[in-house]
Amino acid sequence: MEVSPSKAMRRNERFDRLQKSLEQLDPDYREALYLARIERLRIEEVAKRLNRTPNAVRQLIARALKQLRERFGDTESLHLPDRSIELEGGADAK
């Protein structure tokens, strides 16, 4: 299904806003969210990389999503273009 130019432009603008919102997150929140949701690592692997317990990582992710919703808005149905998230300084940026 082909997307109209105006719809594609809105999607790209939404993606840019999402990326900026992610970059404004607390560094710990951003890293946990990036590893778990973008890199799709298991919670146990994220915990190992962040030197935290799995429960602490779950809490970081929950808080990150709350902060992201406050900055970006609803994150359930983004309908974003096929682009990859590039965080300034990578996932390890703190």
C-alpha cells in the first residue's frame, strides 16, 4: 500500500519528534528503553548490561515510557516510517 506524500511527511515529522523526545529522556531511562525496545534485548540481558536487577530494569522502562508519553504523547499507535532510531552518542550516551 502506497502512502500519500502528505501522510509520509507527517510520519517523518512524528518520527523526528519521537527521536527528540527520546534524546530528552533521563540517560538511564533512555538506555534501558533503547536496549529493551529498540535493540529488543531480553530484560535479563539489559539488566546485565546496566548492572541492575531485572526488576530495576522493568521499573526504569516503565518510568521511561511514562516520561516519553509526557514529552511525545500517545506512543501506542505511532504509524512511523521505516527508519531507525539514532540516539545522540548511541545507547551508551549518558
